[in-house]
Amino acid sequence: MDLTDAVFEAANQRGLAKQAAFPAVVAVRYDRRIARVVISLSTGLDVTFSPRDAQGLEHARPSDLVDAQISPSGLGVHFPKLDADIDIPGLLEGFLGSKNWMAARMGQRGGKASTEAKSNAARANGRLGGRPRKAKPADIA
């Protein structure tokens, strides 16, 4: 795609509209006491979340989170030691990662759900001999 003046101007307009629609980050810190990232917004609202719930931060150590930086637009937070970013508009809409990452997290949680129906199905499958063994690959000569 060629970057023309029209494309550049359209991108600037979208950026300005986004800045007008969402509050900017004024401060970001990691609170070791509660093990949460705390993002303070220009509206006076503080948003906190556990790093393990955010894409790119899930395996972070506290020392990886202490030097977070606010993006120039004020609509993002960057964690340099992890090369990870949090998008504030997405965060405020309830997303802590990409759509694929969020779907995978939901699948993990759903797989851990324990219901009476799931327990009964597992027992019934066990009575049938359980999961069939995987066939061993034929030896290649």
C-alpha cells in the first residue's frame, strides 16, 4: 500500500477521533502489594488488572512491570522489558489481548468448568473404556 497524503490524513483523522472518544492515560504503575497494574486515566478513573490476565504480561515478573511507559497518544501503555502493549480503548471495552488470545483464554476457562453433566459424561465414557489409544506410526525403513 502506498502512503499517499490522503491515506496519511485519513489516519490522522481516525487517531484524533479516537483520542476524543477515550480518556488518556496520565499515570501507570505496578502495585506489588496487590499484584496489579494500575492505570490512572484523565477522567480520574483508575483501572487495575492482574498481569496474568493480559496478553504479553501473563508470565511477567514484578521487575518486568515497574518501568511501564505511556504512549505519546496517551491511549496505550508499553512495557519495554516485555515488548508488550496495552491498548486503552480495548481495555475499557473489556479486552486484555487480541481476539484470538481472548478466545483461547475463554476456552481454557470453559474446559476447566465442572458441571454435573460433564462429570456424568466422563463417567459414561470411562465405562466404555475411555479415550482410544493413539495408533503408533509405522516404522519407516
